[in-house]
Amino acid sequence: MGTMGHHQRSRSASGSPSATRSSNATELDFAAVDLECPFGGIDALGAVELRETAYEIFFMSCRSSGGAAASSPGARGGGASEGEVSSPVAGAGARGGSAVMSSKVKKALGLKPRRSAPTMVRTLSQNSGPVSPGRTRRPMTSAEIMRQQMRVTEQSDARLRRTLMRAVVGQVGKKPDSIVLPLELLRQLKPSEFTDGEEYHQWQFRQIKLLEAGLLLHPSLPLDRLHAAVLRFREVMRATEIRAIDTGKGSDAMRVLTNAVHALAWRPGSGSDACHWADGYPLNVLLYVSLLQTVFDHREPTVVLDEVDELLELIKKTWPILGVGRAVHNVCFAWVFFQQYVVTEQAEPDLASATLALLADVAADAKQGSRESQSRDPVYAKVLLSALGKMQEWSEKRLLDYHERYERGTGGTATEGMEILLSLALAAGKIVADREYAGTGNFTADRVDYYIRCSMKNIFTKILENGMGEADPANDPGVVLTRLARETEQLAMFERTNFSPLLRRLHPAPIAVAAVTLHGCFGVVLREYLGKVTILTEELVRVLHSANRLEKALAQMTAEDAADCKDDRARAVVGDMEPYEVEAVVMSLLKAWMDDRLRIGSDCLLRAKETESWIPKSKEEPFPASAIELMRLSRATIDEFSDIPATAKDDVVQALVYGLDSIFQDYISFVASCGSKQTYVPPLPALTRCNQDSGFFRLWKKAVLPSCQAPEANPRGGASQHTPRPSISRGTQRLYVRLNTLHYVLTHLQAIEETLSSLSSASGGNRVATSVNFDRTRAAAQSAVSHVAEVAAFRLIFLDSRHSFYQGLYIRNVVDTRIRPVLRALKQNLSFLVSVLVDHAQPVAVREVMKASFQAFLMVLLAGGNDRTFTRADHGMVEEDFRSLKRAFCTCGEGLVPEDVVVQEAEAAEGVVELMARSTEHLITAFGAATSESIAGVREYEDSDGGTTHLPPTRQWGPADPNTILRVLCHRDDEAANQFLKRTFQLAKRR
């Protein structure tokens, strides 16, 4: 057989025109009705290729049921006249004359027999030319019907027959499910049997793609993707994709392919001698569905062939190869009938009735094997849920808008199609629900309830949209709402007259559900309209009158329906009708105003989250635009609130304060969402011991390294006398704008509280005063101030100043890399920081910079990496540098950081500096004492290379902390420390 393109051309040339037109029409209808296959698809194989493969499997499965298959390609079976084509089932299912036996399948499904003689009585060669005088007419066999139904040409059928004839030589008695059909076809079919080499190449590649789908992509048993056979198969497939491979007996490619296919088709755990190449989901189901679709006359898609019994018996012979059982067959057969009903534009109700009959069998299967079937047949659960889920989905999509689809035919035909869809949706959904959910509710009533509510909402929305579109722009919105109330009442009456009689068979109170739904829909529109009204007008009075009339009419319909129902469901539906309470609308206008103002504030907050870039408005107002706008809206709301009569204020003031409080807290949370300080702190390097250089190497370093130092690192500053510019990045500047923003919010918060308190004093009451407090907002803002200042400080020190501070201080040695360049840059940064921050934000900002600087200084001493070593003699210089660092903060501004605070924050660093003055022996002794007192003790962790060990990393450093003492020893450049670390912890030398 050729590829998809060649087969389509050959069928269009030799197939009957009516069949082609019918096929095309069905495919177009299939797309138009928006019904997708529930089982997915095979990317590499299209519908035509799947149909061809299904026929090949069908042909091979049936070959043992008739004697004609064993004859030579040119032999004629039985008493067949000259020119008739042999078939593997030529002796089975042949019809005598024009008489048609009654079909048990059609009778069981409630399908009528054909009104005329069978359409399949014809000569098999009628498509290939006129009938010769010696050619007789006879009924077609079931297999011949199958060939025409599957649109397989006589040429392809004959070629397949000859191929299988050659394949079964020497395999007599071998079961079809023990043969890998594509492999046999590849062995037997040669290029000479095709029109040209390209057609053969495409046919050959289709067989390879089929094997790939069945063995690799969708295997029935779990498969290791790195299996040697898989890799070998992939190699052959890549070669086949380029050009056709040699399939002769001596072909290496064919030998490799055969071995790979055998290894994959017969795997441990597969059971008997049966092979598994087409029984994986969804390949097997797609192939099986292609076979089942042949029961419909391809010229009259709404008609089921009278030969369906024989066709099904033959199709069932493919079960062993496809891994299909009775339960899966029932599901697929039900899906095929449902699909045919849909793609034929629901023109034949008998197809839907047959689907329902088959769904009854499916329900019985699902109930019997709900727990065992999945373990026995893992494909069953997938097929069941996919097919029934798609049936339910497609049917419910139309039921959810039944007014739009069935309103036009109200003389009795409208509800016929709706009744069919209800039956299909409920039958399919009930099976799935019973299997998946062990609920005790009334499934049918629940789903019908859902259909009514959704359809009423949809039709109400269409009426509303039409009314809005036809409304005169000069009319007030109240006119539209008044007309909508009238049309809504008419819609409820129409529902009660036309649809409720049908729905009452399935639901105890359909009128009540419809009325309550319409009541809620109109209520939504009414409340939306009232939300825009600020004062009472004549228009508002008319709208409220119409709403009141509608509510009474719907309530009466609901009560009457509930009175006729003994089910508690109706009473529950009545309870869902929330009154409009039109008499309370006036009192709620004030709350509506408040909600509107809070909505404006929320919108402002949302815009801030989407667009804020933290750029100050000006030097005089170093705040972002979002903060200014939010505070302006808040003050305007309070000013408007002050103009409201005092008698109505107490009812909403608490809610107003709560709403503003929530907006302020949300905004503060947004301002504070700037990350964590840990983002900027460099990770702790692994602990190592100082490398003791040889005497020659020390002399070389003395001679070379001084010339390599950066000029600005000289403590005397002899190489560079320029004044450094501030190194604060734009990102850090934006963090300080956030800090200004928080103080700006705190300032205006105080003013708002004072205004509301003055209103309470004017009214002579205490209720407002007790409600007005923004304590939660104030606490959140103060916490956010500390967080933002901390993050900004760590970014300034560890990111913006990293080159001069953490990456520059004490690199290689202490003498040549003192702290003076760091202090110059730090002072410039502090001056710039003070200039951009508001007065209230300066102390906390500078204090956090001080903490971050002390933390960075400690990391230089304790976690400086392999480029830093210290001797005991360095202590004096390090101590002097730290005193200079403290002095920089004591003298910053006019007492921004009190001296006692500086002293307190510097205690930890001073204790570590003091450790540097102690001898190595003293440090070793102190380390031993500290570890013996610690509960955790010394834990050793092996690095990824398996050599270096170190204590758990921590930044809670202090002179009594064993981790701190150990890090001082690791940076101590002397032989005693080196030997201690090597002996005790096996630490590696620095590289």
C-alpha cells in the first residue's frame, strides 16, 4: 500500500464517487459540530493511515476463517465465477440473492431494517469497468463489504492478500496475534509491486511509523526508553526516513529491525507467545474505532448496514491483536454511534437511541468491574472515562444554552432533540459519576438543575445585551432596566410553558429553579445600577417599582412549584431567592458610595503595583507618584465624608476606616516587597588552612607583589588623590525612595486620624472616635521601615561597595590594603544618602548601613576566602581600622546614630578583632573549651570533592563561638595553626 497521499489519489480514481462525496461530507460535518476524538491521536499517523492499518489487521485476523486465504493469489474460492476476488472470509457471511436476514444487533439496538434490498449486492468489479457477458452478479461477502466500507481499493486488497499468502507459508497454525504484521509486510512486499520507488518508500516508512507507535510511543507494557532494542530501532527508522531500506533476506538493516521488533514485541511479563505491537492505548482504540465505523453505510451515513452482525463477528477477531475485550468494545461501539449521530447533524434519532442502549451495557460493565476492571484491563478505565466524558461534554455544551438552540421550534419539535441530549448527557455522566465518585446525591436532578441555571443565565445575558444595544443613547439607564424587568418576567412565563414540562420528568421543581435564577440575574444588574446611583431620582423610583413587581411574580411562581413538590429540594431552592429589599436601597446608598471610594483606592493600588518605578517626583518631594496619588485620594474621601449629614455617618464609618486600613496595609506590603538582605550577602567559602610558602617564594612575593597593588589601596593615598564619587546604584536609590514612601504614609496617616476625630467631636458622640485607629497600618509601616532600610543597607555595602570593601579590604596582606579607601567611599555614600532621605528616615537608614558595614568587616576577617591571611602582628592595624570605621558613623550627620548604639553594635566585631591579638596556642585552647561547652559540638561535613571538612556555616559570630575561633585559626598564617587544622580537621591547603 502507498502513503496517505498516494492512497487518497488511488481511491479517488477507483472508488465510487458517492462514497467519496459521503466521506467528505461526513468529515466536514465532523469538524462543524466541534466533536473531537476522545482518545487523542497519533502524531505520525493520520486518519487514512490508521484506516489502512486497521484493514490490514482485520484482514490478517480473519485469514484463518476461510479457505480462500490459503489459495494462491490467482485462485478462485469455491464456486466463485471468473473475475471475482478471493477473500479470507469468502465463504462466511455471503448473502443469498437479495434476501436479507434480520439483524439481531439492529433489533437489540432498536434500529429498523432497511426499507429496500441490500445495497451491497453488486459485482465486485463494477468500479473497474463494465461487466463482461460471462461475469455474473452475486451478493458481496462480509469481508468484501468491509473492504468497500473502509475505502480500500481492489489493487491494494489484492496486494495485501498476496503478501499474507507468502507470509503464512510455513506458519500454518500460528495465531494471528503472534505475528507482527508490519514486519511481515516489510519482508514480503517488494518495490516492484508499487508504481514507483517513491510510493514504495512512503509505504515502507508508514509501516516503520506504525511500529514506532505500537512498540515505542504507545506500548502496552512499560518500556525503558534507553533499551538497546529501542536505540537500534531508532537507527533503522532514521535510515528509512531518508530512503527506502533493503528488506531482503541478506539485508543488515532488516536483520537489525527484526531483532529489535522481536525484542520489543515479546518482552518478559507479556505472557504467552502472543506479541504486543498494536495493543497499546490509544493506538489500539483508534484502530478499533476505525473498524467499528464500517457498520454505517458510507453512502447513507444515518443507516446501519443489515450485515452488521457478520461485520461485528469478523471485527471481534481483531481483539487478541488490539488487546480489546468486551467491556472496551461496548464503550467504543457506544462512542461510534454517538459520533455518527452528531456528525449527521442529529438527523436520525434512532442512532441516539442505539447509543443509549449501548450505554446501558456500558453501565452494567462499569458497575460489575468498577474495582477490578482497571487492574485486569488498564485500558478500560482510560477508554471509559475519555469516551463518556466527551459525550457528556458535547451534550452539556448544548444543554447549557438550550433556550438559544431549541426556542425557535416551540410547537413540539423543539424539545425532542433536547430530550435526546438530556438522555445522552445524563446516561454518560451517571456512569462516570458512579465510577469516580461514591456520592449519595441525586445525580440526574443535580445536573438538570445545573442546565436550567446556566441556560437561564445565558438567555438573560443575551436579552440584556440586546436591550443595551437597542437602547436610545438619550434614554436614561433606568429605562433599559425597567424594560429588562418586563422581558425577564415574560421569559419566566415562556420557560414554564415550553421547557418545564419536559424538565419536570427529571427534576422535581424546574420552574422554581428557573425563577430563582432569573431573580438572581436581575438582582445582579439591579445592584450594579444602584451602585452608580448617588442620590434619589424619579428614574430610581421607577426602577425600584419594576424590580418589586418582578420579584413578586417570580416568588409566586417559585412558591406554586414548591407547593406541588414533596421533595425538600424545592424548599431549598426557595431559600436561595435573596430578596432585593428595595425599601432598604436608600439607606444603602451611603455604603455604595463608600464601596466606590474604596474601589477607587484599590484601583490606584493596582496601578501602583503594575507601573510604579520608584522614581521620586522631585527633589522637594522625594516620593513616588503612587504614594502621592493614594494619599490624595484618601484625603479627598475623608473630605467628602465630612460633608455627609452627621446622622448617617456612624453606620459606615467603621467599615470606611477598615477599608482604608486594608488598602494602606496592602500598599505598605507592596512597598516592603523588595527582597531580603540575604540576597546580597556572599556565601561563606569553605574552610581551608593557610599555605606555608617556601623561603624562596616569600622573597619572590616581597619583590613582585608591591608593584601589583592597586594605587588607591595605599593607606597614604600617594597614588591617587581624587575624591571618589558616591557608589550608590540606581537600585539602591530606589530602595531609599521606598523608605521615604513609608514615612510619607505614616505622616498622612496621622493627619487622617485627626480629621476623623474632629468629626466625632463635632457630632457629640464617641462611636466614631472609638472606631478610628490605624494601629495595624502603623505597625506594618514601622516594620516595613526596618526591613527596607536593612535590605538597602546590605545592598549598599555588599553590592555597590563590594569592590572596595568585601572584595578589596585586606586582600593579600593588611599593610597595603587598609580601610582608608573604604572610608572615603562610605562617607561619600552616607552624605548622598542623607541628602535624598527625608529627616525621619535618616537615622534608621544610617543605623542599618552601620550594621551592614560591621557585618562586612567581620566577613572580611572570618570568611574572606583564600586571598586573605592574617598574622598576629596584623592585629594593631586591623584594630585601628575598625576604630576608624566606628568613628565614621559616630560623626555622620548631627547625631544620626548615638554613640552608645555604635558601641553596642560593634561589640561582636571588637571581640573578633581581639581574638586576632591572641597567640595560636591560646586560640587552640579556647577553641577546645568552647566546643566542649557547646551542645552541638564540632560537626564535620565533607565537600563535594570528598576532601575538605568544615563546621556548619553561621554568621552569629563572637569571641566565645567555636565556629568564630576556628575561622580565625583558618586565616592565621603560621605553622602551629596550619598543623592543628591539618591534624584535627584534615582541612585542605589554599590554592
